[in-house]
Amino acid sequence: MPSSKKTHQQAGSTQERILTAAAIRFSMHSYEQVGLRDIAADVGVDVALVHRAFGSKEQLFAATLKQAFQGQTLLTAGDRPLGEYLADKLLKEPTEKRVAQADPLQMLIRSVAHPQAGSILRRHLQDNFLNPMSALLSDPADQRAALAAGCMLGIGMMRHILQIEVLQDGQQEALSSLIARIMDSCLGEMDPARAVDLVRPVRHSGPRAGPLPRVSGRKEPKKGSSSEQSGKGQGKSRARSRTRQ
């Protein structure tokens, strides 16, 4: 009989294969076009095993999206201008090879309008894109981050879903330049050195990650004056002195 350890490893491997197959499906097709039977067939298992491992299609979609945000970032621009990086991201065509680990942008583009998928996507987008992005932008930071995300989704839907002719590959260089300018206009001033790994996974059941470093120009809450801080320090010193006496 197989050992429990080997059985556990096999179960984990099967779950990973199901997630990979789901990632490909959800990144290349809309939520309603993806069926659990299709995913099971891709993996070569019975659909009952998919249900047993992940429950419903909605739960599998949530697990796939969570893996997508943990496995890669929407923004890993490095030294490149962020607007240029986002333009290139939008103009890349999804392929099975490219989305094998799930593409959160393609999942957003293809399923954001679906009622069930939309609520899951909205939560992940807020926690893993909008919040960390706005932490690095100048005011109005929240609006800037939301506008940038809106432009990405809108352009992506017109290009990949509606397949508007003027947004296809024949004019790639001109499109890239125009989209980069649009994104730069939304984002405003930003420190390129901090435009790396902006999207950080967040566990929804636990506390949020600590704040990211602020770029120059971002307004910080006003703290007490130096005289007030000094007065507080002197008061604490006197209190400690009385305690020792």
C-alpha cells in the first residue's frame, strides 16, 4: 500500500495541475466560458476530483486568482519607465505558454463584468494593486491609481475582447508610445526605483501588510511640533524620576 506521505504528495501535485489548468483557462477565456469539466479534462482527472479539491467553480477561480497575485506581480518595471512597462504589458498577447502560472491582468480583463467573478476580482484588485500603487503616488493618489487601473482594463478589453482593429499588432510601436503617455498622465510623478514589485500578496483573513515607502511629494500626516515632542519627553523623564524616588 502507498504510504500516507506519498499519497499526500500526489494529492498536492494533482491540485497544482488543476490550478495550472485553471490558470490557462481563466486567463484565455471569460469566467462563464470556463467549465470544471474542461479543466478536469485538461488535467486528465474526473471532474469529481476537481470538486473535492476546490469545491465550486467560484472557489477554484478565487484560488487561481490568489495564486496569480502571489506568483507574479502586475508591476515589476525595474529601471524602465512605469508607463512604458504597462503599455508593453497590455500589448502582449496571452498564450498558453505565457499564462501557465496565471495572468492576473488577463483574468481581470476577461471576467470583470461577471457578477460572481467580479466581486472576487474587485477585492484582489483593491488589495494587491490599488492600495500599494496609491501608496507610491502623489495626491490625489487613490484617484490616480484607480484611473491607471481603469485605463489598463479598458484598453485591454477593447484590444483582447472586442478586438478593435486599430488596437491590434499592426501598429504596435505607435500604440505602445500612446498608451505609455496615457499611463504617465494618470500616474503623475513617481520614483522609478520604487516601481518594483508594487503588488504584494495580502491575506484577506489577516492584517494588511505594513505601509510601503513613500515617494517624495506624497503628503504625510502632520505630526506634533518639535517643542511638543520635547515637552512630552521631558514629562516622561520627570515621571520616571518620581517613580524611582
